Amino acid sequence: MKLFQLRLLKTLLSNGMNVSRAAGQHFVVQSAVSRQLSLLEAELGLPLFERKGKRLVEPTPVCQALEKEINLIEQALENIRAVADDYRMETSGEIRIATTHTQAKYFLPEVLLEFRQRYPSISIHLLQGTPAQLVDMLREGKADIAVCTEEIGNAPGIVSQKCYDWNHALIAPVGHSLCEGELTLARMARHPVLTYVFGFTGRSKLHNTFKSAGLVLDVSFAATDTDVILSYVRLGFGAGIIAKMAYSHVHDDDLVLRDLSHLFPVSTTRIGWAKHKYMKTYLAELVELLLEYGESENWYA
């Protein structure tokens, strides 16, 4: 059994069993892909794909089970290279951080600035997506760590640590009826609201809180990006519910901010990585910086 055969198998699975595409990615001819696949099947004594003529139709159950083991093998190979880099005192390389817009703009900058001063030769890549996509990036080895609120805490195969707690806040133009008086769920339910799409920045907690109270949140506008929500609040679309940390007293002082921590449960941002991943020294140091910043600073309160 060869590593090349296992990598070919993974490529076929991730490319919809397209032999031509797999051959191109590995710089071999299609017949070489078919031959290596046949050799692997012969060694295992089991077919890995259902076939229709020469075309691969779908992976067999044993093939699907092997995919998880191949991912572990690839992670082990990456770990071996990482260990060698550490022993060479390697201080150049890259860190791939999977995160959401909110974390990238409002939480990460100060930490990454300090990290850059310590490790100027390490390139930093921010990979944005939905929380579910961020978890997939970790599992597939496309990201080293992920920083987000949803998904990551309960994802199988992912280790995570609490970074910080945060709350939601109401944001509205001056003169909006929700700018004054006591804020209650019932009162907010009578107004159109702008907030995040499901899967982002605690949206499910907002929905569940209103549902538990027998109310429906009238979301007239939803987006993944806090800046977009703020822009449309300014246009008069309604009041917004955002992560409180996203409000800037410098740039957003034309809008009224009202705390909602008494109405909605706290949300927790976590840092996660693949369970079997070897943490290079500089990557472990970045994680420590993120945890320290999240615990010690009151910027998100």
C-alpha cells in the first residue's frame, strides 16, 4: 500500500469521483489513476467504488470508512513535518486562521498585531466562512485553528477552548422608538429588526429566546456581516441586534447603543483545532495570546 494510492483515493472522493480531474491534480494520466486504484482494491480485497462500465458511480461503505483513516494519516504526516520545523527552530512559515467577519474585524486585530511583532516572518491567512465551513476547514487540514462562536464547541474531532463571553446589543438611529424606555422582548417583537443570518453570531439564541417567550422576532433584514447591518440601520430599515463588541464609540456615535444582556443568554467565542494536530511552537503561542486577550480585556463588555 502506497501513500500515493491513498492520496489518489481522497482526491477522487473530494472531486466527485472524476478520474480526469484527479489525474490532473496529481500530474498523471487517467490510466495511472485507474491502475493504482485497482492495485489498492486488490490489496484490500474489496471494491472501493460502485461502477457503471468504467465510470465510478459511488463509494462503497468500506471506502467511506477509509476516508477518515486517510485524513488521520495525512494529519500525522503534517505533524511529522511540524515537529521537524520546531526542532530546527523554524520561525518562518504560515498560520491559517478560519474565522468569521465579526471575529476578524473586532477581536483578532490587536492579537495579530502583537504576534506579527514577535514573528515577522510568519505569514497570516484569514479564511472566512460560515461556522460550519470553518469546522470543515479544520477537519480537512485547510486551516490550523478556528475562532468562532457557533458549531466549534460541539464538533466531533475538534478540540476547543473558551476564549471569551459576549452579549448582544440593540443599535438604532437617534429618534427610533426603541431608543428610549424599558427594553423587553414583547416590545422588540413589535418592530422590524435587522440581525444576523442563522449560523452566525448567536442568531439561533435570539430566535430561541423569543420562541421560549411565545413571541416571534420580526427579522426584516438579515446579513452575515455586522457592517452591512449597521449600514442598513442607518438607511432606516429598522433597529439592529448585533454583537455588542462590534459597536465603535468612535465610528458609530451617530447610532444609539442599548445593552441586551438582561434579555439574551451570553454567547461564547471559542478557539478550536483538529484533535490530532501537532501545534508548532509559534502556533501554540498564538493560541495563548488569543486566550489571554479574551480573558483579560474588557473590550467586549
